[in-house]
Amino acid sequence: MADVKKRDDYTIDMSEMGRSGKAFDQANNPPRPGPSAPVLPSANNPILPILSYCGSSILMTVTNKYVLSGFGFNLNLFLLAVQSIVCVVAIQVCKSSGIITYRDFNSDEARKWFPVSLLLIGMIYTSTKALQFLSIPVYTIFKNLTIILIAYGEVLWFGGSVTGMALFSFGLMVLSSLIAAWADIQHVLQSYGHSEGEASAKVSTLNAGYMWMLVNCLCSAAYVLGMRKRIKLTNFKDFDTMFYNNVLSIPILLIASLLAENWSSANIEINFPPLQRNRIILAMIFSGLSSVFISYTSAWCVRVTSSTTYSMVGALNKLPIALSGLIFFDAPITIPSVSAIGVGFVSGIVYALAKVKQSMAPKGGILPTSAPPMSASSQSARDSLKS
């Protein structure tokens, strides 16, 4: 299940050595040189983790699009359940092999984390519906709007702030979305203008995709903001989050699929046609593994690079994902659609630079939009002055 990898800022504390005083003792008593382990040339090379992270993101999006739109697939909840099962099995194998580590299941922690898992289900389900109706480039461009909702959610509930540079990037994100929607509709009208009924059906499909995309942006923002609140109660790390999200989601997705989706033999034939059945099943399994790859490669990328590099990689990664839709699927290649991808790509770069600049700025600077937290006593005094 794709979902839990997004992070904006990372801090690596290197001051523990200076606090302990061990560095001074070692300077006076240098250790005897011993046989050193061979260092692999690629151990600290950032190229491999960056390429791995980008590749896993593209594979996840492309495989989901292949399953959802290739053969009239409509068992979206079942697809998400399979992805969750594959993800849990994969990370359990990695844990048993000593590659990763995470906490064992705890019912009290599961109870605290359950609301976040529900938000995640809403986010990933609406994302599959949006991806089913929209092309990958349009889906990627509209996904940027989630950043705006999260930013202002942090302003309202966490005392966050938005800089002028971030506001400019938000304007570019909205502009790229408008260009993408206009390009999509124009392409439909030009391609199917001779048949009014067919053109109307295609536009209705796009409108459904835009509505699902809007709901997905709201669900994604709610998930990220809700996870930020809940993670303080559990102190989860990355793979703890992945484990609990998927374990808690499996029974909900399976029950919802059995109750809400059509499991007749005729519909199963439509979703899994005999000639493509094995290919679709493999794609479903591979999409579940891709979510594990994304989490592992993102952690690997952070470990061997800086937080600045990682944030820039996240912004630059939008371009190859959008281009994959043009290469592997029949997404329209027109001047407006390419312009929308370009503006969306620039907006991601500007936002990443704004975040880097904001993290390097001293605290307490003047920001165009901010909501500093207020204590109860200050709020009481403010209310008394108003009255």
C-alpha cells in the first residue's frame, strides 16, 4: 500500500559524541590499527538510492494504472487488500531476515492508530478511483494540490507558517491543474467532436475523475495531518507505521470488498479475463511490493543524502512519473498537456526550495501567513479585552 512514505523534513543529530566526551579520550589513547572491513564503492554513493527511489515510485504508479484501467477492472477494494497482504508478508520476511525492524503487534497501539488507518483507506481508495478515470500526468499534477491543503492545515492546527515563496508555488500548482484539465477537455472535444454522445460520455468520465481527485486531496491531507497528531501518541517509526497501516486495513478492505463489490462470476471474468489473468495478478502483487520498495528506498535515500537532497528528489520525481503516463499509456501529448506538466514540475521545485529556505531561516521571522499557538491564559486575556 502506497502511502506512508511522505516526509518533509529530517533532522540528524550528530551532537551525542561531543556530549559524551569519548572523542577526547580517544584522542589521548588512539586505538591500535586493525584490519578494516572493505568499503563498497556504492555504500555512500547517492546515485543508486535516488534512482531506486524514483524507479519504485514510477513502478508503483504504472502498475496501479495498468491494473485499474487496462481491462475494465472494478474490484478496487480487493486490489488494495491484496496490496496490503503482500506488503505485510514482504516486510515480515525482511524483518525475519534482519534487513529491517519494527514493533510487534500491540492491541493498545492498534487501537490508537486505527483512526489513521481509516483515513489511509479513504486516501488510497479515492486515489485508485481518480487514477482509473484520469491519465497519469493529470493525476500527478492534481496531486500537488494536496500540498496546499496540508500546508494550511498545519497553519490552522499546528501553528505552522507559509512563506511568500511557498504561496507562489501554490499559485503555480493551481495554474498547472487548470491547464491540465483544460487540455484534457479540449483533447476529448477535438477527438470525439463528431459524435456528441461519445464526447459527452468522455467529458463525464473526466468530470468523475476530477471529483475523485478532489476527494482524494482532502483525504490525503486529513491522513497526513491526522497521522502527525497520532504519531506523538505512539512514537512510530517508518516501518512501524507501514506495518500497522496494512495490518489494520486488511480486514476492513476484505469485508468492504465482499459487501460492496460485485463478486459474480460474470464480473470476475471481466476483471480477470483468461488471457490476461496471470498478468493482472502479477501486477497486483508487484504493486504491493512496490510500496515496500518506496518506503525502503526513501529511508535509504535519506540515510545517504541530506534532507535538502531528498526534498529536491521528491520534487524532481514528479516529472518522470508524469512522463511515464505519456510513454506507457495513451495519455494525449499536446502543447497544453506538456505545458501543464512543465508548470507542475516547476511548482514542485519552487516549493522544495521554499521548504529548504524556510528550514534554514531563523525562527520568528516575518511570514505572510502564520498562526502561532496561543496559551490558555493569553486567550483568556484576549477575550476579556474584546468584551
